Amino acid sequence: MEIKLYNSLTNQKTVFKPLEPGKVKIYNCGVTVYDHCHLGHARGAINFDVLRRVFQAAGYDVTYVKNYTDIDDKMINRAHERNISVEMLAEENIKSHDKDMAALGISQPDIAPRATRHISEIIEIIKKLVDKGFAYEVNGSVFFRVRKFKDYGKLSGKNIDELISGIRVDIDEEKEDALDFALWKAAKPLEPKWDSPWGQGRPGWHIECSAMSARHLGTSFDIHAGGSDLIFPHHENEIAQSECANGVKYVNYWMHNGMIKIENQKMSKSLGNFATIADLVETYHPELIRFFVLSAQYRQSLDFSRAALRKSAEGLDRIYGALEKYESVQGRPETDLDLPEGGATEEYWQRFMAALGDDLNTPQAIAVLFDLTKKMNSTGMDDPWMTEGYARLRQLGGILGILQVPADQWFRVPRIAKEEKGLSDAEIEQLIEKRIQARADKDWAMADKIRDQLNEASIQLEDRDGKTFWQRK
């Protein structure tokens, strides 16, 4: 299938052409593990997890790398604040990160490198840059000569002559030029340090990703992904140092996801609207968070609010309702059902993959799920199409990483937690049994009273085919 991607390097959407036929190599800038992951991290992780799944569904052999930055200024400062080692801080937050990603249904990367385990590769790249005259050493630190790379600014579109006045840069008297950035930082007291040709020290932030990506994907690879906030200076500097060191084009396609706002405000700790993933999954079902993130195209900004989550919950409930219609009669198959090529639901597959192949247009792909849901809801259970429709819906949902919960369970868990304590599953079942008995005794007043009690507790009942089904609103 044809896959088109918007390339931040060219500012155009073009047909993806892999460097190696049938293979795609992806590097996703991971988190700096100085703190717990937040909603912004969740968005990028979900978007590019789906990108990986799309390539796999299209038949590509995918190598997906997502790194941990486990040494930089933020790591050192936070470790000092907590009076623990940088290594201990990293281990703690890597475990927290992995737990958060698993909760959101994000597959483990094929390779998850750590910067501190690639010091030798980092030193080798810096040595190349020094030998070629693109970098210089001063008092044990090494800096990159930005003006020596003629293409500097080609990703961000920034004019190098305007950067001094327009961009905040670190003032360092050791630099030849204020624009130059650190590749290696001379050791300071109480900081982690490693031996190098320039004395003991530690790597700069930007060089770490160049070393890790080259080690695991080669000096030139297909796709580099990350948040739009990383375009400058991080990704711009990655290009400069990598292409100067290796003499080849660093990355063919650059993909950047948009930022998240909360209640139409920029997410920040100072505003008190900073939302960690661990906190969010206490309030919102993880699959609902994922569905909400995918309701917007990855390059667009996304406003997170409780009202927006309620709307997403209604939509996801509609899709699960079609699954529940099938599973309440046939049960939930333990394994995926076979889907014949060119079958009755092939058109949905084609439309769905065409949407995702158009620069990961997840809103349009979700619209295909709603169309399939509508068809299932209007089709009788005795129609042979129904089984294929159910299998297709599960298949498409799996590519998005949703519809992973048995339908009856989905409707019995809160998608959005309430502040007050609600009825437990057992309490709901007991009241439903009492209502069933009241109806059998023709005690309609009692039956209505119980229904009203459940409705006040946000429990919705549906009497169908001689059974009573319930779900939390």
C-alpha cells in the first residue's frame, strides 16, 4: 500500500520510500527520565506506536527504537534535590515510564537504548567532528562549530544570522561563537563523569541521540519522530553533528506531533494543570485516553478537557456497543477470527488503511470504525456478514490499539471516574436481580424504583432478548 508522510524537513507530504525495500527503521526521541511521564509524553508515544502498527499491517519489517535520556542537566539537578544518585533516579523513572506505556497499550520498542550505555559511541562521533574541524576542545569541554555546517537551520527554517537576537542561547565565554553547542562537558564536582580524550566529563544532550540512532539503525535511516518542541534546537543539532561526522544524509523523514493544551492552556506545573499519566489513568480508562489522543491528527494541537473526554467516551461506547451485540450472543472468541481476502468487509479495510496511509489520519480511520459499527447495528445476528463484520472491527481496532477489552467488561467499568464512590459491580447485580424478581411478580412500582435508583447512580439498563444488560454512563 502507498503511505504518505508529512516531512518536517521539506514541509511537504510525500510518498514514503524506504532506504531498504520492505524495511523501515524508526527512531523516536524518548523521555529524559528525571520525572514521571505526563500527558504530552503519552500523545507522542501513542501516535508513533500507531505509526509502527500501520507499517507492520502494510507488511513492512519494522525496527523501532525509542531511547531513554538518562544523563543531562535535568537528571543531575533532580538527583541532587532528592539526594540520590543519577543512576538511581533513572532506574526509578524508567520503571515508572514502562508502567505508564504498558497501561496505555503501547508496545515495547524493539530497542530501548540508554545514553549512559553508549558513551564509547558518543566519544567516537565527537572525535570524528574534532578531526574534521567541526568541533573544538576548550578546558576539557568540546563544542560544535554551528557556522561551519552550511545547512544549519534546514529543519527548523531558522536563519543562522538571526539566531543570536531571536533565540535565547547559553552565554559561555569558552565558546568561539555564542551559537556553538556542547558535545562534551568537562567534569564538575559531584557530577557523573567518564574518561575521554579531553579529560573526564559527560556528553551533551544532543550528541546522545546521534550516537544511539547510529549504533542501532545506521548512520542514515528512514524516520525520526518526536514532539514539535524538539525541532529546535535538539533535532536541528542532531542533523548538524550527524551529517558532519558521517558525511551522509542523517534522516529521510522527520515526523513531529503537535502539543497538548489542558482546558485551552499550555500544560505546565506553574499553572497547576500538569497531568501525569499515572494520575490520568486513575481518572480515565487508559483506552479512553488512547482513543481521545487518536481523535485528532497527530500534527494538530489537542485540547485536553473533561468535556472532550466525555465526548470520546460516548464515541468509544458506540463502537463497543457493536462488539457487545455480537459477544452477548456468540461470546468473545479466544483467538482472532479469520478474515477472507476480498471478503464482504474488504472495503472497510481499504478505507481504513488509506486513511492511516495519508499521513496517519487517525480521525478519518476512526470514522471508518463508526461506519462499520453502524452497519453491524443494522444487521441481524443470523446474517453471515455479522461474524465477518465483528472480526473486521476487532482487526481495525487492534491497529489503533483499542477494542482490547471484552465488551461486557467495558460497559461495567467507569470510563471516567466520578469523585463520589459509586455502586460496585456486585451491588449493581444484586439490584438487577431484585428488579428481575419484581418484574416477575408484576411489582412494576418496585421495578421502576430500582431502575430509577440505578439511573441516579449513572447505571444504564437495557432489556433485550429476555436479558438485562447494564453499563456505566
